[in-house]
Amino acid sequence: MQLQDVPSLWHLRMVNGGLAHIWADGYAEVDGSYVFDVLVTAPLDYQAHMAVTSSAPAHPERVCVTVARIPMNAVEELHTAKIGMDAPYCDCDRM
């Protein structure tokens, strides 16, 4: 399995005050959860063992794979903290 690009860093300020860091290409709101995924190239036999959220019909080995699923009611705030290799990190990291 190979990542297609450097994922972005997402910060989730949790209701309990914690700060979660998730590296992913993006997220969707699905059934009351934030579902984060990354775009990868993965052999078809690997895909049966992963949570594949979407695929490219023209390139069946290029798929989005879930890396985290967080209940929305556990999250107070969500934002992009760092995109790819851009700097600096978010101010949340300095707290």
C-alpha cells in the first residue's frame, strides 16, 4: 500500500478538553461520525482487509481508506492544522 500524497493534519478539540491529531486527506460526516480517510494505491487483495470508502473506476487499485472514525458528539471543534508539508503548525500545538 502506498500513500498518494502527504496527508493533512486535522485537529479535533474534544468535548472533554483533549486535542486529537489525525493525519488524513479529508473527512466526511457519516451517520453522526467524522470519518477521516487517505488516498492510497493498494492491491485488490489488500482492499478486502481495509475500510474502503471510495475508488477510482479507471484505476481500481486507487482507493480512499478510512483511518479514523470519531463520534461527532465527542468533538467540540474541528479544523485543519497543517496541510502537507506547509509550516507552521496550528496555534493549538502551542497550548
